[in-house]
Amino acid sequence: MLWFQGNSIQFAKYSFRLFLRNLSASKTILPVLTLFTKDPCPLCDEAKEVLEPYKNRFILQEVDITLPENSVWYERYKFDIPVFHLNGEFLMMHRVNISKLEKQLQKLEQQGTGG
């Protein structure tokens, strides 16, 4: 930053403000896909591979149901992982259902753009 002088500093500040404004004005907030999992979980690993091509359309959040703070999820899903919630709502379990995921992502994307 030391090499900026005079107008260059003003331009850099302006560019950064413009960048922040565009970033905050963006309506593309990615949905959160929550994966309820434990270690080891071969089906969870397989599911993550299936989801790889879609990773730019959601934020993947993993919840280890074996951790003490997740005991409620453990009691609910101990025999059913992987389980997926999209934006906090149950979506699917055991295996990734691509058509169901695609349908819900499209629905959320349309809502995000005002459609």
C-alpha cells in the first residue's frame, strides 16, 4: 500500500467502496445444505462426491452427530445418516436425490432473484 500516492489512494478507496456496495447489493445469497454425519460414514463420503458438481450453488455445513452438543441430532438420525437439510428444513436421507436437490435449489434461486 505504500506505493499508492495522491489520486491512486483515492481511486483505490473508491474501488473498494464500489466493490463492497456491489457485494452487499447482491441478491445471490447461497442456501445452506446441512449434512448430518459421523466419522466414519462411507455413505456420507459418497454423498459428498455426488454433490461436488453442485458445490457452487450452496454452502455445505457438516454436523457431526456424535459430538455431545449434537445429541438431539444423534437421537433423531443415528440410524439414518447421511441426512440433509436445506436452509434448516429436511430435504433427504441415505442417498443424494439429485432431482429433489435440483428442484429445491432452483426454487430458492428463483426466490433470490425476485422470481
